[in-house]
Amino acid sequence: MSRRNANLIKSPEQIVLARVAAQLAADVLTMIAPHVKAGVSTAHLDQLCNDYIVNVQQAIPANVGYGGFPATVCSSVNHVVCHGIPAADHILKDGDIINIDVAVIKDGWHGDTSRMYYVGEPSKATRKLVETTYSAMWAGIRAVKPRATLGDVGFAIQTIAEKAGYSVVLDYCGHGIGMVYHEEPQVTHYGRPGQGVVLKPGMLFTIEPMINAGKAATKELSDGWTVETRDKSLSAQWEHMVLVTETGFEVLTLAPGETGAKALIPNAVPAGAAPSAA
């Protein structure tokens, strides 16, 4: 997806609008959680998300038509890394994992987030991948503070993933976000401490590591969107919008009850069960 230069530092007034859009995106993923279950098509999930964004939130689905993308959400199942296209004939089955990635526009501002969902009861190995990816994302988030660098963020993510024996996808990254969907800076999920863009209060970007159980190599399918692992290994991804504050960070896309603790992974529960929310 394309990326444009824009104002990297958001004003307090702009941040208020960004918070609203971000929370709407997060609410979509909480809404859809009980519907993610065996026997349901990814196209049905997409339609539910579209209806909710348009009719309930009175917002705009940012993905529809963006660069020619044909759906409201990206639905990436099992070995699909990202940008999976929902389809009526793609029926979820027990044991699947799925990432749903949604973006909304409200009052000209974008909200963008994604979460993992289990379909039925996951295997021990599958659960480890999903939980490790979540932990890696949060390690990157906790590295965010003024005068830190994006290299610090990427290094924190990479360290968690590789310690578990997994591979960080190198081909895709997080991004700045605001009134422009994809803007600078590029947020890689690997890096070296002290290198890269220096973080300043008011910067707003996504952290969205894609982590493979096997090797890092990916391939894009002929539809021009769907990206898979070359070795067909499972892949997991989580995404949050993160604001650099004067003292550290603020996550704008938290799920209800989410703190970043392993025990409170939102929505990564057997599908059809209630999300971990209060």
C-alpha cells in the first residue's frame, strides 16, 4: 500500500480526532469477535464489519477501493501473512487462526488496527505463535518514548520473535497515520538500537509485526494482494496505533480490558466465546 509524506507531528487538536477514529477501528474488532467461528465465510465477516462501520459508527471503511482493494477488512488465515481478501467460498474451520485488519475514516482521520482470532481450540504450537507475536508487538510499543529510535522499536520486536525460534517478516512494515492512511515514517519490525528515525512527542504510527513460525520469506499471489509464507508455515500479526507522548507512549486502539499483559490477550480466544472485556 502506498505511503505519502505528511506532517509527522500531530497537534493536540489533531490527536483528539485521531483518538476517535482509532477507537472506532478497535470497536469493530471487538464487535466481530463472537462471529468468528467454524462454518462462517470470511466474506460474511467482511459484510458484518462494513455494515457496522457504515450504519452504526457512521464512518467510512478506509480499505474499500484503497489502491483497488475490494473489501472492508483484510482476512489473513493460517499461512497468509497479510492483505488476505475475504471470499464467500473461504469457510473457516476448526483449528484455523485468522487476523482481521480494519481501518476506518471518521472526520477525515484514519484508525487502523488488527487482532488475531482462534477458530475453535488452537494447538499448543499455534497458541505459542499468536501469544509470542502479541508479546513482541508490546515489546515494541514499550520501547516508544521521546528520543528513542525506530531501531529500538524494531530491535525489541525482533528479539522476542527470534528468541522463540520464529522469523520476523521483512517485506512489510508499520507506518505513520493520520489524515493520510499510510504516511511516513516506515516502522520496520526489526532493527538496531539507536538507529533510524528519532521519536518525538506527537508522532503517530502503527506497530504491526508479522511473525512466521517458519522462515521469513513471503510471496504475493496473483490477485495482487494476498501475501503468504513461502514455506506455508503459520503466520500471526497484531497491530496497534501508537502515539509518542511527552513521557512515553499512548496506545489508541486498545481492546476493552487490554493492558499488554499476556493473560489479557484480547479476542485471541476460542471463536464464539466472549472477548476478554468488561
